Amino acid sequence: MTVEARIAELGITLPEPAKPVASYVSFVRSGNQITISGQLSNDANGGIKGTVGVDVTPEQAVVAARLCGINLIAQIKAAVDGDLERVVRIVKLGAFVQAGPEFEAIPAVINGCSDLMVQVFGEAGKHARSAVGVYKLPLGFAVEIDAIVEIR
């Protein structure tokens, strides 16, 4: 099954890749790797904002991480000129959760993105990662995730 077929089977419609809002680019290609800038937990409805463990539930935060994953895939697709079959491996995810002082289940939140990568890319979606709780994220979003991707 192709990557696009798996995306369709999961009921996902990829959004237009987000444009940079400051002095950076959405992705950088260097040799056979692409580094994708951090993608926020946003969607056409505004996304998921707030602090996990305060005004965002852990379940909502998992959905937020999945939104980041969908946005990452949209950026990856742009970086490979629309051909997701060029993805060899999701190498690493760098994940940040706007977490309240008592919230410690940051890795469980990021599983929302990690699981999506495996669902979409199969074995090639298995990756290394960092999962970090932070005080604030841009624009108040609950989750931000970046990626390093190997391509052909």
C-alpha cells in the first residue's frame, strides 16, 4: 500500500503546508535529509491551544500531537515535490508540550504523533525522539514538533 493510500485510509486530508511567520524556512534539504521546522497543533478550526494538565486534557493533547504530525507530513510532501514514496525514514522527532507544573506524561502525549508516523510510513516511520515539557509555545499552542527525515 502506498503512503498516500494509507493517509486516505486513515481519513486524513493533508492541509496546505504552513508558511513561515518569521525569519526561517519551512524545511531545509541537505543531502539525503530534510529538517522540517516545528509544526504547531493547529488546523483549519484553529487547533488546540493551552496548557496540558491545566486547560487541555491529556486526551486533547494526544490529538494536538497528531495534528502536529499531520502538519509535518504536509511539509514533508512539499519538501519531496509531492512524492511521499521518497521517504526512506522518519529519523527523529523533536517534540515540545506546553505543560502545567504537575503534568509529567509528556511522552504519552507525543505518542499521538509517533503512532501516526508508523501508521503512515510503516517501519520507515519508527524514529528516535525527544519529548520535552516547556513553559510556553508560540501563539499558545499546546504542542510543537519538528522532524528530521531521510529521503531518496
